[in-house]
Amino acid sequence: MTILLAPMEGLLDHSLRDVLTQVGGVDRCVSEFIRITDQLLPERVFYRVMPELYNASRTAAGVPVRAQLLGSDPACLADNAARLAELGAEGIDLNFGCPAKTVNRHRGGAVLLDEPDLVGDIVAAVRRAVPASIPVSAKMRLGNLDDALRLEAARAIAQGGAAELVVHGRTKVQGYKPPAYWHRIAAIREAVPIPVVANGEIWTVADALQARAESGCHALMLGRGMVCDPGLAWALRAADGALPRAVPWAELLPLLARYWAHIARQAEPRHRAGRLKQWLNMLRRRYPEAQGVFDAVRPFNDPAQVQALLFTPPAALSAAPPAAPPAAPRSPAPPHPAPPPRHPAPVA
């Protein structure tokens, strides 16, 4: 099984990529999208979004990271892809899946799926611009307003020269609302001669096995499920016959400290506590012990207070009392509550 780690704007950036790949089980990561409009970006922008470029396009754990570009101008995307290749990017990924209104309003992301010819032109231009040794891949949704053009868009991506296609099993309109329509990915997999990776609403091993069964895809991309359960990739590998490897809460404690050190260096002081609480909030889904740490830090926004409470001395984190998760989400509620049982239905 191939397991990819998805980017998540504002959460799963290079700081969390570093931590999650320390846990292991992931084959490759993708950076958050780098927005391309009408110019060749300065190198500092690429390094800021993807500092792994300083390390041969690898995380500290050695996991490859592919740079993702988003835009609608084939020539400008090609120029920036060529610059990334010069900087040592492991590969170039193209974003045709972002559902954000701001991005779509400026003709980027999933809205481009209504224009399969343009999608193909973008992929072809980027493929021509980078050396043959550098793979070009793409990520798409089932469509924009509906999935009527999903096969045309996927074929355009493959014909443009992409070596791999990740498909999120929802349209832009469906956003992140459960369920993901993994069975609608199957026709895409059958329509293109390149590997297709299933993505969307994979929180557990059972979800992963169901996604594979419905889509026919062997490879999966994990996002929120891996953030909530950093051991999910290992659990999937165990279900596939590999030796099981548990990731207990005690193993995450030094990684929480590592994450805090990352954001303390890179985030504005006013954002640091919020970033840590955001991840702790999601970890509550899998680890009861995270509840006690979340409750302890929740009232504080001053980084110095958070540092003193949780990370000084080093054993402070483990001293936070564990608590069972509440029966109903507390305020603030987890941003992505547990999905309800899946009831597959045809996409409009």
C-alpha cells in the first residue's frame, strides 16, 4: 500500500509534516499549495512554504515532499515549476481540488474542473518545463458543481503527462461534508492509464479498507485522519499484513514538544498557542489523554504561559491529567467531528 500525506492549509504545514513523518508509515507528502498568478515567485516564497527544499526535498525523517502549485496560467505555472526543479523539488503537484471560495473566485482549484482543456494545457506546460526525472502529479475533486466532467478532467490530466492522480471523493459544492463518494472514483481509475489515489473522509482502518474496496485504488492519501491519529498509517499497514506498530500517547509527548518548538520559531506569537490547541483538539478524537492536556492549556494564549505550563520542565506534558472525551463536543468543538455512518448515494 502506498500512503501519501495531504497538505492542510493552516494546519498540516511543514511543522506538522515534520512531526507526523517522525512517527512514520508515510511514503510521500505534498506541500500546501503555492499560489501562482502572473509572475515568477522569488525563491524565498518557495522556501517559506516548503523548507524541506533545504534538505533535498525531504522531511527530517527522510520522507519526500512534492511541491504543489495552484493557478490557471499554464505558462506562469510552468516557469515556477521550472524554478522549483532548479531548487531541488522531488516533484511538482498541481492543485485542481481546492474548494475555497477565495481561490475559486480567482480561477484556481476545483473551479478549473469545468475547463478540462485548460487543465490539460496546465499539466502539459508544467510537464514540458521540468526535467523528465521529476514527476508531475495532480489532485482533483469529483468536479466543481457536479461530477459530470470528472472523466474528461482526469483524462486531460493523464494526457497532459501527469504520472499520478489523487482524487478527493467529493465535488467542490460538497466540500468536506460526509460522506465521501469513493465509489465515484472507480470510473476515473478505469478511465486513465496512470495510478489513481483515493482521498477523502478516511479516519480509520475500516474507512481505508472501504475506500479501497469502493474505488479500486491501492494507494490512499490521508489528511485529517492522520492529524487526529498519527499512528493511522501504521495501523493501515498492519491491516495489510505488515507487523503491527502501536503509537501510544507517551510516544507523542516529545513530538508535541517538537511541534511547539517549530511553531515557536515560525509563527507569530499571537498564533502559537492557537496552533498547538488546534492539534490537541483534534488529537482528542483518538487519545483520551489529549483531553487533559487540552483542558490544561485551553485558557492560555500567551506563549510564555503555554511554555511554562506544558514544556518546562520536559515532564510537564505527561503530568497533565488525562480525561475521558466528553459525550458531546465541548466548546470550542473539534473542527471535524466524527463522521456519521456512510450511506453512499449518487452524486448529483
